[in-house]
Amino acid sequence: ANIGKNAQLQYVNVQNWGPRTRSHYTQKMHVGRDGQAVSVSVALGGLYNKADVRTELRGANAYSEMIGVLFGDSSQHFDNHTEHVHVHGHTYSDLDFKVVLEDRARSAYTGLIRIELDAADSEAYQENRNLLLDKECRAESIPELEILNEDVRCTHGATVGPIDEEQVFYLMTRGLPRREAERAIVEGFFAPVLDRIDDEAMHERLWSYVHSKLQTR
């Protein structure tokens, strides 16, 4: 997709394939001067799923935001690769990707931020958090930075960790069974990402997909 001068686009991709499906999803956007692109990805279904998402910022004041929510269970496998490429200076990118896994699910995430030589005064932020509900699930997070101009501001963060047993215990002392306590923690984990979506109807619809998956636990 090409987002031209002063144009705005919000694109939402919900992956809720059946349990035997294998998929490979590719997305590429070019954002022009003063353009804005918001890309939302919700990954819930399928057996093996690969996604390649790339946005190039090609004009001054171009803005890109990537929002990701992934919830895997059983023996699902997810492989996600994102790229934010700042071709022009005075551009801004932000990525927030949250992953929850249980059972024997697997997730591999690689996120690239590339600042080209002529892209001075650019800002790029990237965050990937992974919450593991069972001992047999696995998550890998690989942030990549290619900074060819020193006059920029870039930050990235990545964590992989088990569910906080103290939080679970606290909720159980308030009368919740363990599974309900885990659901509440997962909802709180996803909320900061999904709440970034301003469109109320779309916000409610995406939460309905997440809640549907939570109810199957």
C-alpha cells in the first residue's frame, strides 16, 4: 500500500484460521510526507503461521504505528518479522507487540529498525513482551537495529517470562479459580496494546476475538 501526502490509513488484520491451517502473510506499506499508517495484527488461529510486515517512511513527518497481539496454545507455531525502515529524515515509528503462549505453543519474533544515512532526526520505538503460561511453551525475541545516522532517537525492549505467581495467588485469594485468575492477567497484559485503537467499534470487535480465545482455555 502507498500512503500518499497527508493521507491516513488504519489497516487491521485478524488471523483466526482453523487449527490445521498453515499460512504466510506479507504486508508492505510506503508512507509519504505527513502521512500516517496504523497497522494492527491479531494472531489467534492456525497451526503454523508466518508473517512479514514492512513499512518504509519515505517523506518528512511520516508516521507509522504497528500494534500486535498474539495468543497461541496447543502446538501452534508463530513466526513474525517486522521492519520499520526510515528512508527520509524527520520520521517517526512505534511498535508494540504482545505475545501470550500456553501448552506447547511456539513464537519467534524478529523486529528490525533501520535508519538510512539521510534519515536524520528520526525517532523509532520498538517493544516486544512475551508472557508464558506453561513450562513447555517457548518464545524467542530478536530486536535488530541498523542505525546509519547518529542524529536519531531509537529505543527497543524485549522480555520473555512466565506468569507472575504472586499475581495469580493474589487473585485466587480474592475468590477467583486459577484459570480465571490467569485470564484476568492475560487481559491486563493485552489491554495497553488494544486500548491504543481509537475506533470504538473496532476496539470492541478485536476484544471480542481475544475473549473468544480466552473462553476456550
